[in-house]
Amino acid sequence: MIVVDEIMNAFIDIEFQNELQRKRIDIEKILKDYIKKLARKKVSKEVNSRIKSEESLREKLERKDYINQWGIKTSNNKEIQRIVCEKLPDLIGFRLNCYFKEDEKNIFEELIKHLKEMDCIEIEEFPNTKQKNGHEIYKIACKYKELDEKFSFEVQVKSLLNDVWGEVEHSTIYKSRVYDSRAKLKKDMVEGLYHILDGADTQLNRLYSFSVELKEIKQELFFKYTLSELQNDEIILGEELTLNLMNKLKVIKKKKLTLNLMNKLKVIKKKKLTLNLMNKLKVIKKKLKVIKKKLKVIKKKLTVLSYENSVR
């Protein structure tokens, strides 16, 4: 007959524990990816996780008679480890903390949709969300598949204050196996604490909603003020651009006028040079006429002189 110690020896095997740690990290990454999709939700970015402790497993094996339930009939460590991985629902546990109790159900339902899309994960079809104390608990049992192996894990979604109350209740009520004459008193006290924390949760939620509304109002006012400033800046910028454009047009106009003036001056200069040249040509022409007359006179004188010499 298989005894608890044989199962515990297989469970605390170093290689097996290292393998569980690797699977814990793999699953945690999947859950963190889910949280990233909830960027605007009131949820903590951290994922709390743990592997079932040796003490907790031993207590559960005895309290729930898992050896008989699981039908363990072998002392082979590998086979025991396989059975524990497949049968122990909370072998690896994860907890997502949202800020307030009213968000638990919505985030839990979205989580189920997300896990169903994962090929490497199996989830239970109808998770039980009712606790023995009558309160809602949003947790789901799953299996992480890798090749032919399956690793059981559980995910809970809890508000921060509900998480505190759950830890107190679990340690004082459900983990106690010894008869306690004050058990009813403890239950009443824990239940009273639940109502106190529930009231605190409601007030904190209201305060948070007020803070968010105030922040949104500030953002809206900032947006309106910034938009107004931008519009004023656009008007000023438009005026500056128009003024700069006008100044540039003036400069261009001046340059154009200057260029025209220079062209005109060149034309005038050319005309003036042409006129001077023409006047000079006229003077030269007159001089040439005078020279021609003088040449004629000289020619006549030479003719007369030549005649006189021939008579002699």
C-alpha cells in the first residue's frame, strides 16, 4: 500500500521541483500578457504565484484522502509525479489582484476567454464560484499542456481587501483540523471582518472613482486650455507668416524695381554712347569736308605751278 511519505519523496525530488518552477514561469508569462490587455482596468500588474508547499500537500493528502481518490498503486517516482501533476488542482497557484471587489467577476470572465484561446491550456468547463461560507470566489482549475505532459494549476481573481480576508479565513478556519471550542466565535469574527472590509472596499472604490473623475476633469480642462492656446498660437503664427511674406514681397518688389532701373540706366547709357558717337562722326565728317576742300585747292595750285614750269 502506498503511503504519504512515498508520494512526498517523489514530490520533493529536486529535478521535479525545478521542472515545476519552469512551468510556473511559463504560465505566469501567459497571465502577464493577459494583464497587459487590461491596461485601462483597475488591476495590479503583478502576478502572485506559488508551487504547492510540502507541508500543504501532506496536509491535503491526509485531509482529502487523495491517495485513494487518485488510485495511486505504484511507488515509481516518475509515475507518482505524473499523477500529482494531473490530479492536484492547485499544484501551481496564481492570483491576480484587482483593486475592488466589483471588478472581480468581469476580469475573471475575460480571463477565461483569454485562456480558451491558448492551445497549450485546458480549462474546466463549469468553475464553481461559490464557497462553503456562501461568498463568491473567482477561481478556475486549468492544465498546462507540454508534449504528453500536463501540469495542473489554479488561477484566482481577488480584490486586494478580499485577498486579505481570504488569507485570514483560510488560516484560522479551513486549515484547522483540531477540535476548537471557539470555532463558531472565530467564524463570527471572520464574517464580521468580511463585512468591515466589504464596506471599506465600497468606500475606497467611491474615492477612487472620484479621483478618476477629478483627473478626467483636469485633463479635459487642460485639453481645452491647450487647444485654445494652440489656436492663439496658430493665429499669431499666421500673422507672423503673413507679415514675413509681405516683407519678402516688398524686398522682391524692390529688387525688381532696382533691376528695372539698372536696365533702364543701361539703355540710357547705351543711347548716350550712341549719341556721342554720332556727334563725333558728324565732327569727323565736317573735318573731312574741310580737308577735301583744302586738297582741291592744293591740287589746283599744283596744276597751275606745273603749267608755268612747262611754259618756261
